[in-house]
Amino acid sequence: ATEARVKLTKHLKGSKLQVPIQTGGSIYISSKEDRIYALCNFTVVIYDSNEGIILRTINPENEEIVCFVVDNSEKELITYSRNQLFRIWDLEEFKCVKHFKTPYSIALDMDIQHNLIAAGTSDRIVCIFDYKKGYATHLLRGQKGLITKVMFHPAPEKYQVVATSVDNTIRIWDLLMNACIATLGHSSPCSAFTFTQDGSTLLSAHRDKYLIAWNLQTRTKTTAFEIDEEIEAMHYVFKKKTPFLCTFGDKGIARILNVNTKEWVYVAEQPAQPFLRLIYSKASNHICGITAEQNLILYSISFNKENLPQLAYLKDFTCFHDEVLDLAYSKTTKSLIMATNSSLLKVIDTKTMETKICPGHQDIIMTMHLQGDYLITGAKDNDIKLWKITENGITCVATYKGHSKHVTSLFIAPKKMGFFASCSKDMSIKVWKIAHSESEGMETITEAMRTIVGHSKEINVVRVSPNDKLIASGSQDRSIKVFVHFTTALDLEFFCIK
């Protein structure tokens, strides 16, 4: 007998492809904010933020790029590879115009000013390279711990470099004197620092949650006070002789501090995710916060009638999704809703590829189901969230608590959408009533309509029939069970029929 030939009935071609653009490390946003340069899997990716596409990748053969910088004119990009090779790339023709090798192993942070690159090495040396001539001009020794950050003084005529280390010090190096001119010490390592507008004061944040202002002329501590989080990145804002500090920390809240009064004058309404770094665009007066999950959140800085600074959310998008566990497509908002090995729900606009981050769960989201304008999500925190989708976005309207282990599958009754079924590693199936309340605020529901115990091992999947009469479940006990339900005078009853 001849084998039946399998015919391909339909071939689908992707109209848009969203690929990772950053997996950690260096990142640079152009002055016009139309291009993002990012490091992804040892490759420099040039991303068009308006069109949501990758324009070009820079990946020398048999080289792993570990960090890069872009010069101030945005005409050249300098990469450093694991084989200790510097390459200078022309960003107009996208070709390597010069390269040179160094005997020093560079850490993951570099800064650029004039024709000089400042970098910390793995053997605790601050190296200054003239990348135009291709050699090291200074080897600054004295750091007693791993160098965590290097930065040129914002006044280019000073020729000074600031370096932080895990030895709890901030050292200021003068390149003309080829010496350390100041050592600023504290009881814990510096996590972030920035300069005031005139460059006379350095503001540093430390792991013990202290914020310190240093006078660079006298090289002394002028003020120090404790705050309620570890600051990972910050930017100085000045208005009518009043210094303000925009901070991003491990709580994931963007805030602005009045340095004189030590009071928070602005706090973002909704927490995002823990921030790692901050990029300020002087041309547009925008701040971009980069989170621990490689999300970029863009804010604009403005001043209200009282001359107090505030941040206005503009947009955000995801540089790296990690493992995609589940997804759904919303016709209402024409967006993809994704669960990506994270506690955050990601809503991606299919036209602009911008990402809206929706916090709610406390642990990784494992499953979701969309029916009409209702979305349900289940996570490892054992909770179920009900989300309402409108043209304005997605809002969490209810939380369901009842499972003792993490939720593995969900399904909304498709006919009347009056209930949904959930299953969990606790070997139970629960049937919940969908909360259609129009009142503001989020409900918390702790009692299910019915709990079904019918499997001897963890349940992997649950489904509801198109007529809402049957519930099917599959388990690790290698059985599939079908339950039928009907309403009695006293309660809602379920019986296993197969």
C-alpha cells in the first residue's frame, strides 16, 4: 500500500518579527531617540525604536563583544571584545576603520570624552586609551577592589576621571597630574553617582541606603542622610537654585528628591521593576530607565506651576522576553499579551511594538486564557488574576485565592462567560464565578463555586466545552477526566462521567 502524501494546506509568513535586542551590558540611546544601540549575546544591535525593527548588527567573526561606547558626535562606535581587541566602527558606512589590541582585560563599564576612553580592568587598574592613536595613555593604579563604574568629569577642560570600587571608595584621578587627587570613603560601596550642573558637587548613593553630597573643591562630605531604598541610578535636575535628584532604585519606583530639604517632591504612581541604570537625553530632556528584566521605560522631565519637577510616562518596550510561557491576542487593543518567565504581564502593540508592563502577580505567570474582553492569569504565587480589556488598556479587576500550589491551567466558559475553571499542582479543579462588577477597585475572592478532586497527581490542563456543560482535565496520573455539571435546588454539582 502506498503511503498517503501529506499536503501543506497553508503557509504563514510573519509580517513582523520581534527579536531580543539586549541581554545585558552596554546600551546607548541616540540624541534623536530614533536608534538604540544595545549588546545582545555578544553582538551590537542597532534598533529602530520608531519602526520596531533591527537595522543592523555588528558582530566581528569569532569575536565576543563584551562592552561598547558611542562617541559624542554619534559617528563612531568603539567595541571591546573578549580577545582584548578594540575596534572603531564608522556608523555611516558600518565598517571597521581601525583596531588595536590591549594587554589589559576590561570590565563591563567604559566612558568616552574627547578621543579618550576610560575603562576599569579586572586587575583593579583604571586605563585611559586614546582610541584614535590606538594605545593606552594612562594606567591609574590604587583601587583596592574590583572597579564597578568609571566616568569622566562633565567639564571636559578638567581631564578628570571618577572611579568607584567595591573597596567602599570613590577615587578622583587627574589625567594631567597622572595621580589620584581625592579618595572619598564611606562604610559601604557606591551603587550610583552623578554630578551637579556646575560640576562642583558629586552626589553618591551607597548600598547601606545612604545618599551623600561631596564638595569637589574641598573634597569633603557636605551632607549625608539615609533613604528607604538602594538607588541604582540617578540624574541631577536644577531649577531656580534648587537642586533636585531623580532616582531609580531597587523598589522600581521613579522618584525626585529635593536635595536641600531631603523631601520627595515626586513619586511615580505605579511601581515598575527594579532599575539597573539610567540614560539621560539632553537633546529631548528625556530620561530612560533600564530595568532588571531588560525593559526600557521612557519619561519626560517637566515642571509644574510650583516649579517642582515631575516625570511623565511616555512609553516603554522590552529588549528581551526570555522564555515565553503563554500568550494571547486581543482584538480589542490589537495587541499581544505575553507571560514571559516573569511576574509581570506584557502587552505588546503589534503596530509600534511598544510594550506596556502590567504588574499584579508576585511570582512567575504560568498560564493565561483570553475570552472576549476578559483575561485570566495564573502564577506560581497560587493566585489568579482577572483582567478587563478596553480600548484604553488592560486593568486588573479581581484576585482569586484558593489554590495551595501554583496554578497550571485556566479556561473561561466560552458560551456565557459566567465562570471559569482552574487547575493546580494541588490536584484540584476549582470553578469560579467571573466578577462582572463595574465598581472601581479590585475585588478579592476567596471562595470558589465548586472544588473538584478527581486526580491522584498534579493536573496539567483544564478545558470547558463550547456549551459550558462539560469540564475536561488532564493529569500526570495519565488520565483524562470529563465532568458534567448541573444546577440543583441547593448547589452546583459536578460528576465525573468518563
